[in-house]
Amino acid sequence: MLLAGTVYLAFMPLARGSLDLASLVYLPLLWKAVRGGLARTIGAVLLTNVLAVALVGRAAGLDPLRLQLGLMTMTLVGLALGAFADQRRADIQAARHAAVHAPLTGLANRVLLMDRMVAAVHRHDRDPLALPAVLYCDLDGFKGVNDGLGHDAGDEVLLDGVDVGQVPDIADWTVNSLRQPYRTAGREVVLSASIGVAVLEPDISRVERDAAHTAEALLRAGDAARHRLELHAALRRALANGQITLVYQPIYALGYGWPVAVEAFARGRTVDRGFSRRSCRPARAENGGLASRGGAHSGTSTTRASSLRSVR
Amino acid sequence: MVYAGTVAVLLHKVRIDPRLPTQRDVMWFLVLACMGAPLLVAAVQVVQNNLVGLLSWQDLPGDVFGFWSGSATGIGVLAPALLVASRRWPRLWPGRPPLELPTVPRSRLAWAELAV
């Protein structure tokens, strides 16, 4: 209505050969561009041209060139204004998004996390039963992926991990889902996750400290369950195929002349991926969560080692 | 020929997105398709009409401006409307990415909002 009224005021005097009020049409055009962007400006430009031509008609004494140039200028300026408004809106939205999200994964960054934590504390103030908590998830062995397979493979695994994390389920489900092997850079990668849980204290001034507590809880959880990525997949395959044998190395004390201890090694015979020529201590398998499967393989040998150790 | 060449330049040299999603796309479209090409076409048309005696050489600038402003207004009014309207049918532009801004899906936001 505003546009139609303005066009009427602007172009009706043209019947008398006057263009004094023609510039009025830029006001609603500017309004449309700022409020609605390019799409609405295109509609306004189209409507303005149709109304102007309909109003002016074949008015006597009117210079058609002046009218055509005026409409052309109005059309081009209107489109440029609409594009400018759209671009500015898109830039602002992108800047806002980039300020609170990680560029690779699109997940919320620390700024947004802290903002939500403060909001959670406020909610707790209003409703004491709404006690907020934070689940802090860390991918175990992710540094090994980056160092061993390259950052591109690390990014790929990270994005897969983010897809797993899309389901807002409990921590156990997330950990079990992340343990599924990933194929990246032509290799199989097995990850796991450590999740620390912290309950926020309802004191806004201590939100930062609560975040530190959360990180500390994460580290504790991670230390208990951290896996060695570079051997994990190979060990699982080797155990399943019976390719690991236990060998023992007695340790002699020069002063006594007899063995005082026995060191046990798990040796891979035909295992690929860098494992074939090396041996590793069972402690590594235990660290990788494979001790239970390896236990059946080495139970009697462990007993022998203990008895030998007791010789001293 | 002139308009086809302008379209080729816009798509293959300047490489604008014909759906006009950014200010750069719109400005290049306005400069080349709405102003440059109609001016060239108007000049050729007026000269051609003068050569055959339909228009006089004395009115050459006014005639060129008249042809040019009419063509530019027509293109500026109709072409952007059609191009922007074509965003609703992505099949018209195969191989081009969706125009939505890089926003995070609600499911990912939900993961980030677990603490709330």
C-alpha cells in the first residue's frame, strides 16, 4: 500500500508534465530493500514500473525519454540496494555463526558453551531441581590419527565422530558407537572416547572454574580408558587370527647368578601395519583394552612367570 | 548474439551464480546484462535504423538513450525476477550447491545444548 501510494503521488503529476515528485518512489524502495532483501525489492521494482506506466499512459506533453531513464535508474538502484541488503545480512549471519562455532565440525565452540553454561546456571537459580551437568567428550588416540595418517584423515575421522555425536544420547552409547572402526586413508582406525561428567555449581562467578573441573574429570576418565591407536586395530586382528605368541626373557641378577624375574613379550608373527617386526609388552595390550581377550592366550604362561619370579 | 555473448561472459569468465545469491553476482549482472549489453544493442539498432532512413542522424544520442533505457528497464525488471524465482527449483541448476547459509543442523545444536 505504501509503495502504491507513493507511486501514485510520484507519477500522477507526470500527466501534467512534471517530474518533481518522482524521487518519492525511492523511499518505499529503500524500505523494501532493507526489510526484505533482493527478492522483495524485485517485486517492488516490478510493481512500480507497471503502476508508473499505467498511471502515466499517454500523457500529453510528457518527455518519454525522461520517464524511461527515471524508471531505469530506479530499477537498477533498487536491485543494487536489495543485493547490498542481502549481502550485509548474510555477512552478519556468517560472522555470528563463525564466532560461536568451530569451522571444521560446525559444533559449538567454547564461547557458546560458556554462554549456555551461564544460561543453565540462571535456569538453576529459577528452578533448583534443574541441576545442570556437562558431558565433556574427548576422542582417545586422535593425536595418533593426525600424526600417523595426516591431518586430512584426522579431519575425516573427526567429522565421522561428530556424526556419531549428533544423537543426544547417554555417554555409554556414544563411547560404544565411536569404537566402531573407521576407514580413512585406506586404513582402518579404531577410536574410543573418554567422557568426563561434571555437575555445575550454581554460582555464575565460578562457571570458568567449573569448566576446569569438567576438563579435569575428562582427563581422569581419559587416563583410565585411553587406548593406543597405532596398535589397537592390528592387535585386535592379530588376536582374532591367533598371530600373537608369548615369549619370555629371563632377567638375571649378576650378583646372584640366577633369574630373579621374567619379562613377557607378546610377539606378532605375520601381523602387518608396522607390527610384524616388533614385540610389545602385554601391558600395552592391556592398555588397549585387549587384556581380556589376550588373557585366555597367556593365562598359563603368566602363572609360570609368577612362579619364576618367586624363585628369588 | 550480443546477449548470448554477455551470458557466456557472465557464466564462464566472471563466473557468477545465475541465481544471484551474492552482491557480486547482482552487480556484475546489472553492469553487463542490464547496462552494457543493452547499450551496445541500442547503438547498433539505432545506427541500423539511421542507415535505412527510419531515424535521423541528428537524434542519434536521444534515440540510443531511449532504446537503451527501455531495454535496460525490461531486463532489470524481468530477468532478476525469473532468476531469483528459479531458486525454488534446484533441478534447473544441476551441479550448483544449495544456497542456504552454512548453518548447523538442529541435531548438532542439540548435542551442543546438552549442558542446558
